[in-house]
Amino acid sequence: MENQTEPSLLLPAQLSTIAPQVDSLYHALLWSSVVVSVAVVAAMLFFAWSYRRRPGVKAEPSGENWPLQVGAILGGAAVVLVTFFSGWGGFITAAQAPDDSVAIRVRADAWAWQFEHPNGLTEENEVHVPANVPVRLVMSSADVAHSFFVPDFRVQQVIEPGSFSSVWFEAVERGSDAAASDTVADRVLYSTRATCGEYCGARGDETAWSPNGGHATMSAAIHVQHEQDYRAFVARGPALPCRQPDGTCGIGGECSAEESGGCLFTSKTCSACHQNQADRPQLVGPTLYGAWGHEQPLSDGTTVAVDESYVRQSILQPASQIAQGFPNVMPTIPLTDREVTALVAYIQSLHPSE
């Protein structure tokens, strides 16, 4: 069955091999329900009119119609059995990943997604996957129940803390939605999104509606590539994001390290704990706006200059220099050297205008 790679009136695009099977069952249930509903309502209206109260006409018992009753029971049972076995077949297919699947580890944490490729390469709130190759996600939660949900792939799996769960998909190819790139590892056929389909908590501060700042915005971008491009991406490491013409951050295009750092500051959820704007309330961590070049008191009573060395060490080894008055809660986020350099350049740019 050919995939519908563009959204329809009722459903999003079918961007995985299992999507047509899921949609076939959905449409069968939908339209059979419509037919039965129309038939029932039509029968109700017919009988209501035919047997309405009329002067001089006395109601008589209708008796029993065994063929009609047996037919209704058998017909209903047949619908239930066909639906069950169709759904069961799809469930078995979705539950058993092929042996040649690419295994990617997924760690859910309020409110972010971390992906680890087979060679140890990690990505935050985005993941690159090959097209036409089965991908198996082995998932765990660091805190509460989450649910990995990709509408375009028709896959969803609950992730319970203290246990592992898995789901697999095989993304299909579609025409490129991204800007062309001369670098093979940066080429993306298209991107879709994964969200958290489980109510995993909420927060009431102003960062709740920022990207991955709360339950409602806990999502990840899935970038689908040709298999050879995916292999090149994993071997090289992730491309730095750039500000796109529409103002969003994405893969592709050319920009400065400072601009890439601004995108990373958001995608790595640094903005959830560190303020990067003037005249805004302080968050869980030290405010970074205007901090560059000043002295930072530490919890051990010493002070240190906020320069490249301090910022780099604070990112890579957050527990080694705890700012005075702040808890030791910053996690160690896996980053490439290029990503750290871009973040340092962005933090250096956070200063009042002259």
C-alpha cells in the first residue's frame, strides 16, 4: 500500500511503513460506524413516524423476530472479531522490531528528550534517523511517566520510570523540505515531531511555554535522512543549528557561532534555568545576561572571572564550580566541542548594548 506523504482531511501524513495499516483499520472503523449510525438514526425516525400515536389506533405488541435478533448478534460479533484480529496483527507487527534495526537509546526527562546513537553520539530534543531502515527506540524515564508519540509515524509508547520500553518504526522517503546543503551529513529529507502523549506534570512559571520548558512543549524534532547521509552524520557528529528565514532554528544554512549558540541555548533547555534577557526574574541558575567579564562568587568562598575557561568548565563539569547561593542541580549534558564553543560565543554576546 502506497503511503500518503501529505496530510489528509482527517489524518496527518503517513511517514512510516506501518502508517497505512493503522489508517486502514481507522478508516474501516470510522466509516462502518458512520454507516451503522446513519442506519440506526434512519430506523429510529422511520419507526417513530410509522408508529406514532394516532386517534383510534391502539398499540399492539410487536412480538419477537428471531432471525433479526440472531442476525444482529452474529453481525455484531463478526465486526468485533474482525476488528480484534486486525488490531492484533498490527499490534504484533509494531511490537517486534526487525533484527537489522538501528537501536537508539531514548531518555525522557521533564521536560526534554535525549537520544543516543549506537556509536555513543547524543542529541538533545532532536534525533536524526535513516529512511527505509527500521529504527528501534529503547526508552527509559528519569522521573515520571512519559509517552513517546509521533503522529506522522503512527507510533506511541508509554515510558514508565524504573523500567525500559521500546517501539520501532521505518520512516519512508519524501521530497526534501530543507534547504539544500553541500555537506552530506547535513542533508535532511524532511522533519517531523515527537511529543509527550502522557500528562507528565506541569510548571507555573513563565518558562513553561518556552520550547521544552514544560509538559505542553515537551517535544523533539525527528530529521529523516538518506541512509548514507545518516551514517555520515553519526560518524561526524551533529551539525550546528542555524536561525532559518522564518525565525526558527533548524539544520541547514550558514550562521555565526554566536547565532548557533543561541539556538543551542534553547534546544538544550539552558533557558529553563538560566536567564538570558535583561530585567527578567532570576531562574534556578545564575543569570547569564551581562555576566561575562564580571567576578562570580563560588560556594567555597572564592571568586572566579566569568570568561571562556570558566564557562566551558561550568558546561562540561557543572559540579566543579558551584555559584554561591545556587544548588548543585545542573546536569552534565553531552556536547561536542563545536557545540560548547558556540554556547560560549553566545554567552559572551549577552551583554547590555553600548
